[in-house]
Amino acid sequence: MPDILSHGQYDTVYNFLSLVIASQLFTALFLLISLPRILPRYRQAITVAIIVCGIAAYHYFRIFDSFKEAFVTTSVGGTGDYTQAVGTGFNEGYRYVDWFLTVPLLLVELIAVLALARKVQSGLLMRLVPAAALMIALGYPGEISGENSLRIIFGLLSMIPFAYILYILFVQLSKSLTSQPASVRTTLSRLRYLLVISWIVYPIAYVLPLFNAGGGDAWVSKQVGYSVADIVAKAVYALIIFSVAKAKSYEDSS
Amino acid sequence: MPDILSHGQYDTVYNFLSLVIASQLFTALFLLISLPRILPRYRQAITVAIIVCGIAAYHYFRIFDSFKEAFVTTSVGGTGDYTQAVGTGFNEGYRYVDWFLTVPLLLVELIAVLALARKVQSGLLMRLVPAAALMIALGYPGEISGENSLRIIFGLLSMIPFAYILYILFVQLSKSLTSQPASVRTTLSRLRYLLVISWIVYPIAYVLPLFNAGGGDAWVSKQVGYSVADIVAKAVYALIIFSVAKAKSYEDSS
Amino acid sequence: MPDILSHGQYDTVYNFLSLVIASQLFTALFLLISLPRILPRYRQAITVAIIVCGIAAYHYFRIFDSFKEAFVTTSVGGTGDYTQAVGTGFNEGYRYVDWFLTVPLLLVELIAVLALARKVQSGLLMRLVPAAALMIALGYPGEISGENSLRIIFGLLSMIPFAYILYILFVQLSKSLTSQPASVRTTLSRLRYLLVISWIVYPIAYVLPLFNAGGGDAWVSKQVGYSVADIVAKAVYALIIFSVAKAKSYEDSS
Amino acid sequence: MPDILSHGQYDTVYNFLSLVIASQLFTALFLLISLPRILPRYRQAITVAIIVCGIAAYHYFRIFDSFKEAFVTTSVGGTGDYTQAVGTGFNEGYRYVDWFLTVPLLLVELIAVLALARKVQSGLLMRLVPAAALMIALGYPGEISGENSLRIIFGLLSMIPFAYILYILFVQLSKSLTSQPASVRTTLSRLRYLLVISWIVYPIAYVLPLFNAGGGDAWVSKQVGYSVADIVAKAVYALIIFSVAKAKSYEDSS
Amino acid sequence: MPDILSHGQYDTVYNFLSLVIASQLFTALFLLISLPRILPRYRQAITVAIIVCGIAAYHYFRIFDSFKEAFVTTSVGGTGDYTQAVGTGFNEGYRYVDWFLTVPLLLVELIAVLALARKVQSGLLMRLVPAAALMIALGYPGEISGENSLRIIFGLLSMIPFAYILYILFVQLSKSLTSQPASVRTTLSRLRYLLVISWIVYPIAYVLPLFNAGGGDAWVSKQVGYSVADIVAKAVYALIIFSVAKAKSYEDSS
Ligand SMILES: CC1=C(/C=C/C(C)=C/C=C/C(C)=C/C=O)C(C)(C)CCC1
Ligand SMILES: CC1=C(/C=C/C(C)=C/C=C/C(C)=C/C=O)C(C)(C)CCC1
Ligand SMILES: CC1=C(/C=C/C(C)=C/C=C/C(C)=C/C=O)C(C)(C)CCC1
Ligand SMILES: CC1=C(/C=C/C(C)=C/C=C/C(C)=C/C=O)C(C)(C)CCC1
Ligand SMILES: CC1=C(/C=C/C(C)=C/C=C/C(C)=C/C=O)C(C)(C)CCC1
Ligand code: NA
Ligand code: NA
Ligand code: NA
Ligand code: NA
Ligand code: NA
Ligand code: NA
Ligand code: NA
Ligand code: NA
Ligand code: NA
Ligand code: NA
């Protein structure tokens, strides 16, 4: 963590964290209000999306408050430099707590909107959910450890379930895509790419400290990167899932 | 930002910020409670209106708190002058975060209430939404920069998507108006004027600092101007959209 | 504003402000929960009542906090005298912000429950709503001015729309009462008196400072008077409107 | 009020106050979620029950915060004695504000669940509601007065409406019980006893100070007694009313 | 309670407490949103599950705040050791308040989802609910007492209702399982094991202090153990109950 942040850096992180709160909270509310417009068979997917965005909003409220307390300035109008506060620090642990709950749920969301046969569905979930939980749990000790060797080992271990998830999503799931209505097949196929592109941000941010990419700017970029990735991987993702569910609802009932 | 605010100036900003909170929050709640009275095909528009007013309420809560902390007085009963606090400042960045989310949504709201053919609708949105996001994103570096030249350059760049949005709304959209029921055509046509008049406030406030219109009074006017424009461009606008949706619901079901 | 309040005076204002919060908030919730029991054609009136009580609850939360911070004591157990705090004051401005939003809405509420012909209804609203907004806006400069002459002039100006509202309510509206079902005619007629009696409290409180009715007791009475008048003019009024809407719903559907 | 509380005494009051918050808040939520399962004709009773428990939750939030601020310790880990804080005190006034709103409503709740003929119902309410409000209003000056004589006089005056309420409930209402379905008659009859037993706690707590039953333990017992009585008289009472409403709903629709 | 916590220990407890908040709160919201998808006859069970998770979320909010205030550091960035604060302590009492309300409700939840004959159901509840309340009430004096002998005596007393509950669940209830649809019989049977395994954590944590398993690590393990047990015994349990209710709803309506 940087010892010092310029006013501009402080405000950038501050405003991005607030942007994430607003995005997640109001995506959740939008989906909640729109839920009755979705056919019952797709509501499970949207309900999970609401919960995911809600959990993220909760954690970003906490992260925002933690950041606000952790960096302080003695300048008039807050226009000077910000240093680490006495008695409290920025708690990055919230991110792993959040992922531990939301990453498995993001996969549930995807599987649920496909509305596959009960057997296929539970087969996929039985593999994706534990893999996702394991991936996050293995990353945690590497993240909090100060030593590079541990960071590398746990990072590599965590890559195994990550690779497995990608394998399932691309090889196994693609078979199921053929059974989806034509109107949503392209969207669903693209959704997997959006998922990969936004998820890949997290392991990249994880390895950055290895290259000693320290200093305020690198740290600020990491916070901004996480913020944008979280908006894409949860809120934008949820809105696409919603549009798929709406299209399928429309098709099924006509 | 002014170094000093009189008690009257402080209270004026304070009360206007609180007025915006109440207006946005309770417009959102009013629309939420009234939603079931709207036909499903117009609910998307009202749902977006609820989200826009909700997001604005969220940001004004933050702006209000930021203002309250940023200016302080040592007078008994708070009746003396207010100066900038040590350790914190008034965060104008919230406004751009807010606009980035809400300005595109305001256009979605308008298009949604027209309930045009799916193709036409997505054609309009594909052009309006990115233009709106670009307009705000281009204004931001100009706003936070201390230099006049940058403010001018980014302001001019931001005017391009702004002009484009107005062109679409007046030239392209006016064709669609003819397909609207007679009962709402006038309202919808007027709504575009309300939109232009309230939106024009923002670039005007943006250029004011160029004329060195500094001092407490100019700053207070700017805050009051933003507050009134935000109420008109979001809450009043939402209520008009709602009345259009209600009139169309009535007509469609009779 | 008094420089000093006894413990008893402080607690009286404190408890009355809290009483208003509870009354407005839970009247709003009661109406919200009961809304489905009302026929759609009267729901607009009840929705407006919910919003009015909600806005009042919001403002009283602020007023309560403002009061709590504005008067402080150094006595153990808070049993001594309370004096004005350093750095903050009691913000009476919230009241005018509140009235500016709620007084027009109270008239909308009344007109809406009558469910008159669309033309008559909008004719009445076109006159009542601007008059109410004007009445409050004209009172504001008089209230915040320290000079008696300004207080008198603006007070008199504000009386003009006030008189106009009363004229419309008693002369014009009474004609419409004959078209109401017998079961609610008396209630509605009495409601106008309740409205007048509770509304008259506000101009009376406005002129009190002219008679130099200063000191803690006068001020405490004013706060208590406002509190009781706000409960009657919003919460009790809303419950009567609700009982009218329920009676009419019952009659219409039988 | 005691000058000093031991750690155990402080924690006892603290935990009981929190217990009341949880009980009232979640009873209200339980009833709110369960409301659609009740026939429309009994929903008024349950809606009032929700409001009563909601109002109580609101006041206990305030009482809890007031208590937390009013007693402080300088010991490490908070394990020492607690003394009255400088600048604030424990506000018992909230209780009377609460009773003034909820005690009349508790009687409305009871009458509403009986679903008597409209005439009989309004006849009973016209007598019970003002009596309840009067009972609380008369107790207040006695409670806040420091003098025993005033406490006795107002206590006796308050006993008159109290006795009147009990008379109505036992003599008048018992006639109405015969018209209730057999399945709920016993429950309703017992409910009156639960009401009396829990209500009697309040006048007893009122007279205790006369016997100089001072000191921390007496005060702690009073707080615990109030807490338990409030849970029984509002939350448990509401759940019994709910079970009556459910049984009657079941019977009416079969 | 430990006098000192390392930064890592502090963060571990902090993050686990926050994890419980998120788990309970969003399980409650998930169930609330999903409630309409359940047949009315199983909604009672899910409503109770919502209330249980809601009550737990409320208490964990309090526990989290209590922990945050109770341990403080003077290090920059909060990276040093944490010691007990002056003036406040960590309140474990919340746990017993929580259990007193939720443990009986967890049994109500289980019985409700079985949808047994009314007589059998109330027979089971009449025995399980008082036993659960007694078990918690008997554990409380042992927990707060500093003496080992009292801890042992009350622990043993508390074991009696605990054993009785297990007896009812395994011997009596197993008979009822045969009347459940085949599709949920295995799940329900396993649910009892999940219940036992998670419940057994509590008496184990209770006896640990007897073995003087003091020090920060033991205490941190206890907090983590409670957190995990609370998630399993309430949130995971609720989701399994929900899946049973969904399966039964599906079966009944087909
Ligand atoms: C592979 C890998 C990781 C993967 C993390 C991922 C994939 C996180 C996804 C988070 C999401 C999708 C959040 C929600 O918006 C870690 C744990 C950083 C450790 C290093 C190796
Ligand atoms: C053209 C232009 C701008 C336009 C801003 C607008 C049009 C903002 C609209 C905001 C609304 C509608 C808010 C919601 O209530 C900027 C960014 C100031 C930069 C200078 C040039
Ligand atoms: C005539 C008049 C006034 C009238 C105020 C009124 C009529 C306020 C009503 C408020 C209500 C109804 C609040 C809601 O509960 C002022 C502005 C004091 C200024 C002096 C002249
Ligand atoms: C007779 C009497 C009193 C009665 C109080 C009662 C009956 C209060 C009931 C409160 C309830 C039911 C609260 C809700 O849970 C007072 C005012 C103490 C004053 C002394 C005489
Ligand atoms: C037997 C026993 C106990 C049992 C406690 C239990 C069984 C608690 C269950 C809590 C749950 C299920 C919480 C919710 O998630 C005590 C009181 C520790 C005292 C020692 C003996
Ligand atoms: Na800060
Ligand atoms: Na830390
Ligand atoms: Na200030
Ligand atoms: Na700043
Ligand atoms: Na105070
Ligand atoms: Na002031
Ligand atoms: Na305290
Ligand atoms: Na006091
Ligand atoms: Na701390
Ligand atoms: Na303590």
C-alpha cells in the first residue's frame, strides 16, 4: 500500500469506489423492479444476479468507508497529499470475502439463465461452484502473504481451478448453447468472452506486486482496474443475463 | 471554490442540496408505488426513471455530506462565516460520476416511453447512449484541470457529442413523434424543449470559471443552478414521462 | 432563537420532534401497506399522501438532528441548561423546503380523492398548486429577514395566495362536494375545516416574533405548535383522506 | 436514575434493549411478509400490528442509543463501573411518546381482528381510543415531576381511564366474544388476560419510585421489566392476533 | 478475552464477522425475493427462515461494530498490534440474545417445511420450542460467570434440553419422514445431521475456556468457529429448507 497519495490520486480512487457502489446498488434495484416481467423459469437467474450485485454494493460501501478512513490529509480543503492514518488501514480483505460469495454465484447465474435440463444443470454446478470457491480460497493466502514465493505458489495453485472453470465454460457449455433459441445464442456466446476478459483482470492484478510495480500510481491503477472489472463482471454481466432472460421470456410466451 | 461563505450563503447551498435529495428520493418512491398502474410496455421507461432519480438521490446524499464537512465555522449558533475545513474538501467529482450514469439513462427513458419498433429504438439508443457517455467523459478532464486552455479544448470536444444528441432528438426523433397518439404528441414535443433548456445549464456552468466569475456568490449560484437543473432534468422530466406513460396506458387499454 | 433552554424545554422540543418523525413515518408505512385495499381510481390520492408523510419524515429526521447538535449542555446526565453550540445552529430552513414540496401536494391529495371529471380536476390544480408554491416562496424572505418591515410586507404578500386557496376550497370546491357520495360528504366538508384550522397555525407562528414574544418558552411553544400542526395537517389529514378513499372504494365496488 | 451502574448491570440493560429492538423489528417484518396469507377483512388488524411493532422498534433504537451515550466508563475493555455522561442523559420520555401512539393502536388491533359489525366496532373504538390516549397523557406529568404528591395525583387520575378500558374489555367485549367462531374464542378470551397482565406492569413500575426503591438494581429491574412487558404487550400479542386472524381466514374461506 | 490481537488476528475476525453479515443478509433477501415461487403451504417455513437470517444479520451488525470499537491500535495504517479500548468492550452477550430468538425458530422452520398434520406439528413444537429456549437460558449464567464450577453446572443443565431436542429430532421425527415425498426424504434426513454437526460447535466452544485454552489464537478460532457455525446453521440450513420447499411445491402442483 502506498504511504502517500496525491489529492488527484485520492479523489480518483474515491470517485471510482463510489461509482461502483452506485452501479451495483442500482443494477440490483433495476433488476428487482423488473423481475415480474421475466417468466418464472428465468427468475432464479435474475434473483441470483440481484443478490450478486447487492453483495457487491455491501462490500463496496465497506471498502469506500475503509479507504476514506485509511488515508488522511492535514491540508485545508483536502487539496494536499494524503498519508496513511494512525489506527486504521485500508482493508483489501473485503475483496476476497466478496469474491468468495459472488464468483460461484456468477456461474450459478449463467447456468440458471440457460434453463437446461435439471440433470445437466446440477452436473455443471457441481463442478463450477466448488472450483470457483477453491480458486478464491487458494488465492487468499498468497495475497495476504508478504513473500513472493508464497504468492507465486498459491497463485499457480489457484490457476488450476481457474483453468478448469474456463474449460467447462468453453468446451462443455458450448454444446449446450446449440439448444438455446437462435435469438440469444450469439449474446450468450459473447457473454463468455466478456466473462473471461473481465475475470482475467483479477489474476493480472494479483501478479503485479511481483514486478514491484509499487508506488501510488500502480496502486491507484489497481483500484481503478478492480472497480471497472467489478462493474463489468457483475453489473454489465447481470444486465446482459437480464436481456437474455427477457428475450427468452418473450419467445417462450409467444 | 470560495475560501469563505457567509452564513446566508452556507444555508442557501445547504437547503438547496437537501431539497434535491427530497425531490429525487420521493419522485423515485412515487414512481415506484405508481408503477403497477402503468401498462407493462411502458414500465421499462418508468423503471429507468426510478433508477435515475434514485442514483441522483444517492449522489446528493454524498454531496450534501461532503458540503457539510467541507465548510466549517467557529461561531456560536453557526451564524458567522464558514471557511474551508482542514482535512477534507467539497467533492464536485460526484457530479460527473452521477452524470456518467444518469445522462445516458435519461435518453433511454425518453426512447423507452415512445415504445417505437424494436429496430428503430435500438438504432436510436446505439447512437444516443455512447454520445452521452462520451460527452460527460470529455468534459471531466476539462473540469478538473486548473488551466483555461484545457477547459476550453475539452469543452469544445464535449460540445460535439452534445450537438449530435440535440440533432438526433430534434431532427430524427421528430419523425417518430407523428406515430405517437395525439393526446401525448404535444407533451412529448415540449419535453424535448424542457430537456434542452435544463441541459444547457451544465455547459454554461462549465464555462463560467473562464470569465473568472469567482467569489462566493458565483459559486453559490452555480450550486443552486445545478440543483434546480438536476430537479428539472431528472424529477420533473420523470413526472412528465410518467404522465405520458399513463396517458398512453389509458389509451391502449380502452 | 433562544440562547438558553432549560432541561425541561430541551426535552420537550426533543420529544415532540421525535413524535413527529414516528407519526409521519408510520402513517406513510400504514398507507403503503394498505394501498392495495383501495380501488385504483383513488390510489393516486393515497400515493400522494404517502409521499407527503414520507417527505415530512425525511425533514423531521434532519430537523431532529439539527436540534440535537445545535443545543448542548455541560451538565452531568444532561440535566442542566442547554446553550447554543459552537459551529452549528438550528436550521429552520428545512421547514420551508418541506412546505414548498408538501403544501402543493396536500392540495393534490384532496383533489385526487374527489375523483372529479378530468377537466374540473386539472382546472382546480392549475390554480391551487401554483398558489400554494407562491405562498411558501413569498413567506421565505420574510422569515429569514431580521427586519420587521420585511417580515410584514412578505407576510402580507403571502396572505394573498393563502386567501385565494381558501376561497377556492370553500366557494369553488363546495359545488363539487354535492357530486360526492352521501357517505363521505360530511367527512369531506369537515376535512376542509381541519385543513384551515391546522394551516392557520403557520401564519400565526410567523407573526409571533413581531410581538417580540421572544424567550425560550415562546420558542418552545412555536416548535411544539409546528409539530402538532404538522401531524394534523399531514398525518391525521392523510388518514381521513384514506378513510374517504376506503368508503368510496367500498361504495363503488358494491 | 442511578449515578453508577456495574458492568453487569450496564450489559444487562444493554442486551435487553437490543432484544426488544430485534423482537419488535422482526415481528413487524414477519407479519408484513405473512400479510397476503390473511383474508382482506382481517388485514386491517395485522397492518395495525405491524405499525405498532414498527413504532416500538423505532423508539427502542432511540432508547438504546440514548442509554449507550448516557452511561460511560473509563475502564479498559469496558469492564469497570459506568457513570452518567457529561452533556447527555437517558431519555425516558421516549417511552411515553411510544405509548401515546401505540397503546390506542393496540386496542384498535384487538377490535379490528374481531371484525364486528361496523356500528359496534366504531362504538367501542370511540370509547377505548380516547381513554387510552388520556391514560398516557395523564401519567406523563406525574412521571416527569420530581414530587411524590404530583406522581400520586396524576397516577390516580390515569387509573380512571385505565379502569374504564378494563371494564370495556371485560364486560362489554365479552358479549361480542360469543359471536366469534368457536376455534378462536378461547384464544381471544385468554388474550385479554395477557393484555391485563402485561399492562399492569406499567402502573407498577410507575409507583415504585414512591417506595424509594432507588439504586441501580431497582432501576435495572425497571428497565428489564419494561422491556419484557413491551415484548409481551406488542410482539407476542401481535403474534396471537395473527394466529386468530389466520384461523378465522381459514374458517371463512372453507 | 485476549488483551492483545495481532494485525492478522484482528483482520481475520473482522473479515469473518463481515462475511457472516453478508451471508445472512443476502440469504434473507434471496429467500424474500424467491418466496412467491413457493406454494402457500410451505411459505411459513421460508418466512421463518427469512426472519432467522434477518435477526442474525442484525446481531452481526452489532457484533461487528462492537468488535471494531473494542480493539484499537496506535500504529500507522493499522498494521500493528490491537489492544482493548478504553471505555468499551466486545459484547459477547449479543450471541445469547440471538440464539434465544433464533434457535427455537430454526426448529419451527424444520417442522413447518414438513407440513405435517396440524396436531402432530403442534405436538412437536410444544416440546421443541420450550426446550430450545431453556437450553439457551441455562447456558447464559454459565457463560457470563467467571467461575469454572458454575460454567460446568449450567453447561450440564443446558445439556439436558439439548439431548431432549436431539432425541425428538432423531427418534420421533424420523417416523414422520416416511410420510414425506421420496424426492426430499434423503435431503431431510441429511439436514438433521447438518443440524447436529453445526449445533455441536456451540457447546464445544462453551467448554473450551475450562481447558484454559486462552490466548489470542484460541479466541480468534472461537470467533471464526462461531461465524462458520452460524452460517451453516442458519444460511446454508435455510437454503436447504428452501430447496425442500421448492421440490415439494413442484411435486404438489404437478
Ligand atoms: C486465477 C487467480 C485468481 C483469480 C481470481 C478471479 C478470477 C476473480 C474473479 C473475481 C470476480 C469475477 C469478481 C466479481 O466481479 C486470484 C484469486 C486473483 C489469485 C491468483 C490466481
Ligand atoms: C456540453 C458540455 C457539457 C455538458 C453537460 C451536460 C449536458 C450535462 C447534463 C447533465 C444532466 C442532464 C444531469 C441530470 O440531471 C459538460 C460536460 C459540462 C462539459 C462542457 C460541454
Ligand atoms: C399565509 C402565510 C404563510 C402560510 C403558511 C402555510 C399556510 C403553511 C402551511 C404548511 C403546512 C400545511 C404544512 C404541512 O403540514 C407563511 C408562509 C407562514 C408566511 C406568512 C403568511
Ligand atoms: C394506569 C397508569 C399508567 C398506565 C400505563 C399503561 C397501561 C401503559 C401501557 C403500555 C403498553 C401496553 C405499552 C406497549 O407495549 C401510567 C401511564 C404508567 C401512569 C400511572 C397509572
Ligand atoms: C448444549 C449447550 C449449549 C448449546 C448451544 C447451542 C446448541 C446453540 C445453538 C446455536 C445456533 C444453532 C445458532 C444459530 O445459528 C450452550 C448454550 C452453549 C451451553 C452449554 C451447553
Ligand atoms: Na480521508
Ligand atoms: Na487493517
Ligand atoms: Na459545516
Ligand atoms: Na477533495
Ligand atoms: Na444536544
Ligand atoms: Na445555521
Ligand atoms: Na456507554
Ligand atoms: Na436529558
Ligand atoms: Na478497531
Ligand atoms: Na462491555
